Amino acid sequence: MKTKPFSEQIAIVTGGGTGIGRAFAEALAQAETTVVIASRREEVLKQTAAELNTKFSAERIVPFGCDVLDRDQIEALVSFAFERWNCIDILINNAGLAVPETVEAITETGWSTVLDTNLRSVMQLTRAMLPHMMAEDFGDIVNVSSQAGKHGFADVPSYCAAKFGMLGYAEALRDHVRRQGANVRVFNFCPGLVDVENALAEQSPRPGFIHVKNMADTLMYALSLDREVVLEDINLYAR
């Protein structure tokens, strides 16, 4: 089964400018992976890329402005990466948001925004990316779901629906690549509360939260496993 060292891999991380996405990008860059970080906030992306590239004294982080609500921009992101490096090895679907609304007060706008950002974009990105991975017979798709993808919470019903849906979609995706005999793995992260406000290495997370470094360490562990091994749902939460 085909393998590749991290130093020869190309990754795309959505929501890669801050929080969990930045932690993922930093961990991958530490392993010498080239990482395209994508989000709507181009200035944040550029700042993150400059900081991490300075830290590693190498141009390993590439910013790319992309609104995952726009299918054309998703296609442009995938085309950019494939045309520049001729491969895409890791896709991390991390972009997401929540709109606090009770079940009886859900608005059409809130529902659509959350479902389109957290679920539809995952389908569209994966659909655009998968043919390249299948042709190369190598790839890893990492979906950042949540404990809200396994347990319902009254104040964020649309978020729960999207994250539950992500796990269902990932199951279908995993079954598809298995049937094709493809060397493509699908990982789902289902964290509890993650402290994205205290994300520096020297900072301690708030009580009941985990530090983003734990997410990044787990990512690298999962990706480092033998290609025959897949961790399907990875649960992380504070004691």
C-alpha cells in the first residue's frame, strides 16, 4: 500500500487561520508538510502564514482566501492546490460556526448558514478533492465534528444537525472508498469544548476545555498510523 512521508505531502485546512485549524496547520508544518490554509478572512490567513513560516524558517504555509459557502471558491481552492503541486494528500474539513437558537425559534437564515457552512461545504470540498486522491491512490480526509455530533443540545439545534450529518456523510464516504479499494482514510474528530481563546503553548485552557495542542497531537498520531489502520471517531474532552 502506497505511503508518503509528511515532507512530500500537500494539505488543505479550512478555517486554518485560527484556533483548531491553526494548530493543525502548525503541527503539519512542523512535520515539513506544505499546508494551504483557507478561510474568508484573508488578512488573518496572511498573518498566520507569516508567523508560522518565520517560526519554521521555511515557506510551508500558503494562505488562500476562500468562502466555503461559495461553490466556485471551493473549486478554485482545489484547482489552485492541484495545479501548483499536482497532488492533494490531506483535506481537513475544519471550517464551522454555530448560531445559538432554540428549537422553536430557529430562523431560516440561521439554519441555512450553519448547515451550508458545516455540512454542505464538507460535501462540496470532498467531492472536488476525492477524484485526485483516488487517482493518486493516496489521501486522508479529516472531518472536525463535535460531541454535538453525537449528543443533542437544546441551544444549538442547527449545529447539532450539521455535526450529526457530517458523521453520517463520513460513514457513506468511508464505505465508498472501501468499496473502491482506495488507499484513502476518513477520520472524524468529535471534541468536547476546545479552548481556542487560550491557544498558545504556554497558556492553560479554561476549566472543562482542552488545549488545541491536544487536537493537533492527536491528528499527527492518527495520520502516522499504518495505512491499513483507521481511527473512525476520535473523542476528546476534558475531565
